[in-house]
Amino acid sequence: MMYLADVGALARKDLRLELRARDTLPAMLLFVLSTLVVFHFVLPSDSSELAAKGLLWVAIVFTALLGLSRAFAAEREQGVIDGLVLAPSDRSAIWLGKALSVLAFLALAEVVALPAFALFFGGIGGPMIAGVVLADIGIAAVGTLLAAMAAASRARELLLPLLFLPLAIPIIVGGVGASVTSDPARYLGFLGLYDALFAIICWASFEYVVTE
Amino acid sequence: MSTWLRNNRLAALAALAFALITASIALVFFYAPVDSDGLNQKIFYFHVGIALTAYACFAWGGWKALRVLWKGDDSADLESYVAIHQGVIFGALTLVTGSIWARYRWGHWWEWHEDQLVLFLVLFLFYAAYFMLRFSVPAGPRRANLSAVYALFGVALVPVSILAIRRHGPNMAGSQFFTFCVSLAAMLTLAATLYHVELAGKRIDVRLRELREALR
């Protein structure tokens, strides 16, 4: 129970910070909308809806990257991470709290992005939304751990996309499969498997990322 | 004989690798039958052997990474790094040989339908990022931990990618399978030799740096 209380407190801290400073979420919203507009000009006028659905996944992944690169900014600049590591709670709670707040930001960005996509390009079904939800969980889990890793390196924000994109390729395969194929259940199952596997690895290994 | 072997393990391993590679080349060209794809199919023996060797290197690097995190084993960090370095070299060779094969089979240098090639491209990108991570963190226990965690991600990424980019196994006749096994053994021995050579070099490097620090 203590563990869940710690996680809740950490996630609430991030959401409250965002509510007061409004650093990340407006940037993510604006970014995802501009990307959708860019897609309209990228696609030839007679291209199919399927191509637009594929590009939506590009928008989701890059919007997530934008949010993730700021995820540990406050912790690093103000030295908060040392305080959190010294706090008498399990270190994996730091990861879980941060992943939950990242997930919340991503979900809020998509609450705007998906209707905008439906308005601009049309055609969003139930399997696609399920795919987006499952993909968000995987992106938040893996991305949060990699963001902590990148924050510890000299290259910082530059490193995060390099670390994240190869690991995001299975998410994209599953998400695109769930949104365009006639058999989405297989791809949704695959996304669920990915989420479970990587969430366990991240949960178990986060301690080693923030401590020496 | 046995004391010589014990003192010159690396030389013996290198000799074995050389003998096996010679044997596999001879078997590939003079023993294995030419099948319906024609002569260009021969590169398959090297391509698949190299690919499996790359997997073995990544798995070995992942195992050593687990030792770093689990047991706090300091020397395992270097071993994990060297194994992954060898894996990336063999992975690049897989891409090159696969590309050559695709060129003669389908007429293009790149073939998105060839699952093994796509898989190795993803793994190549992943492990290239491993080096970026490693070289942007100052040496020390922090770097060992970060590299080890990322290497463990790689071990999970391999089966997940295989699931995502479905591949089907080749079917081989008996003599083809024997040739394949010899060439796989040759590649594995070669990788083991290169692993030990690089590890010895890197260890000397570390030792030299320590001595320099001590003299200062």
C-alpha cells in the first residue's frame, strides 16, 4: 500500500508541476496538430486512407518523444533526482510515477489528436483506438526508463530518440497492424505482450539506472 | 601437449577456427549439392551461420550484462561490451551477405520481404545506439549499469522483433544441413577467437591506464 501511495504522490507531483508551469503538454498538442497538417501536404491527393493511418503512428511516436525528452528536465535541473533516490521508498516507484504522468500527457495529447485525425483524414475504428491505448502504455514504460538513461549521459536529449526508436519499432508494427489489417486481434495481443514484457524489465531495472 | 594447450589457448582456438573455416568453404563448394536456386544459394551457408553467430554474441553480452547487475561483477562489463561489439560486426556481415543474396535472388540490393534482413537492420540500429550511450557516459559503475540495462533490453527485443517481423525457417536436405552445421561451427569459433583477442587487448588497455594513473 505504501508503494502505491508513493507512486501516486510522484505522479501527482508531475501533474501539478505541469498544471502550474504548462511546459510540456501545450507543446505536445501543437506539435501533433502541426504534424497532421504536414501529413496532408506530404501525401499525394489520390493516396489511400491507409497511408494516412500509417503516418498517424509517426505523429504519435514523435509526439511521445517530444514529451519524453522533457520528462526528467525538472529532476535534472533542480537536482530533484538525488532527493528522490535518497527517499525511503522503492526506486521503481520513481519509474512508475513518472511513467504514469507521461502516459497521462500522451493520452491527453491523443484526445485532441485522434478527433483531429478523424476530421482531417477520416476513419478511426475501435481496434485502432485499442491499439493506440496499448501502444501508449508501452511507449510510456520504455520511454520513461530510456529518458532517465539519456538524462544521465552527456548527450542528453540527443541520445533519447536514438535509444528509443529501435525499441519502438515493434510497437509501430503492432499499432499499424491493429489499425489497418483485417485481423487486429493478433496485433493487439502482440502489443499487450510487448507492454507486459517491457514493463517488467523496466520496473526491475530502473534502480540501476538512477543509482551507482 | 596439454600444458601447451593451456598456455596457448587463444592460439589453439585461432587454429581451430582457421581449420573449420577452411573445411566449411571446401564443403560448401565441393560437397553440398547445388539446389534449384542455382550457385548463388551457396552464400546462404555463410549468411545464416553469421546471423546465428551474431545472435549468440548478443545473448552472451546479455548474460554478462545480467552478471553486472546481479552480482556486481566488474569485469563482466568489459566482457559484455566486447561480446556486443563482436555481435554488431557479425550483424553488419549478415546485412552485407543478405544484401548480396537478395541481389542475385530478386535483383534488388534490399528486399523488405526478407525477414532476417529487416530484423538485423533493427538490431543493428539498436546496438549502434548502445555504443552511443556507452560513449556519452563517463567510465565507471554508472556506465556499467546503464550499458547493462540497455543490453538486457536487447535480449528482450530479439524475440519480440522475431514475433513482429514473422520469419519462416528454411528446410534443408541432409548433406546441406551437415555443411550448414560445419559452417555455423566455423563462424562461432571465429567469433569466440575474435572475442578473446579483443578482450585481451581491452584488458591490457585498462591495465595500462591503471599503471599510468599509479605512476602519476
